[in-house]
Amino acid sequence: MRKLYVGITNDEWFYNLRDISPEVVNFWTPGAKKFKALCKGEWFLFKLHAPQNHIVGGGKFDFFSVMSLENAWKKYSIQNGVYALQDLTSKVRAYRKNTGGDLEGNTIGCILLKDVIFLAERDWFLPPADWSRCIVRGKTYAIDSESGNYIFENFIKGMNRLA
């Protein structure tokens, strides 16, 4: 079964990366919880937070690892979606506000994505009808499901218009 994952992302992360258009990005998570939703080569798509609430791009999942903030910055620098280690540290601390901003061993989850595509705004599309407003991190879809097919077809259509 082929799958895709729609991950919710920070608008600033998306716009910073879209501006430089790298082929590889680190979709970092503030915790080190293992990401097991996809196999290598499956699509990981980006959905902006409400009120924008559109699927706007994506990349092919390569691998997941846990890294220190410093190592993630050294390895991926601006491919983390920020312009300095201090910015990355501040963002992680803000997302960990429920733990008082503690950096819990100074590690983050790193979801490495390759062949990244940033759709033109005209090709952004809304998530499917079964997308719940309660989703915090993201959701996996089988491509052959109704919702998965809707997402995949719209993404491919937007990707083809970029070519």
C-alpha cells in the first residue's frame, strides 16, 4: 500500500524554505518521538496552519533521526527553515512551552525530505473533507483511498504545472 503523509507546518518555516527552494529540507519536530508513518520515497506533504489551511508542497521521505540542535544546525543550516541556530533554539523552546521551554536534552526529531516541491500559490489546495481541525502533527493517507487520491492528484497536478 502506497501512502502519503500530510504534516502541519509553521508558515514561517515554509516561506523561508520556499524563498531559497532547496531540494532537501529538515522537517524538524520539537520532540524526539520517532516518525514511522512513511517508507523511504513516499510523499510527505506540507499543510499550513489555519487560517491559510492549504496543502502547499512536499518532499519524498528519506529518513528520520534524532539530533542535537547544534548538530541539526551544522548539518542542515538554513534547510531547517530558519536563518540561525538561535532561531532554531527559540522555535523549539516555544513549541515546548508545555514543558516550560525545557530543551529536554537538547535534541529534536529530524525528518529529512528530498526532491522538495513548493507549489505555486494558484495550486495550493484545501485538505480533504475528513481532515479534522483537531490534528496537531499530521495524518497518513493511503493513496488509493478517496482522500489520499484527492490529495495526491492535486499535488501532482500542481507539481506538473511547475515543470
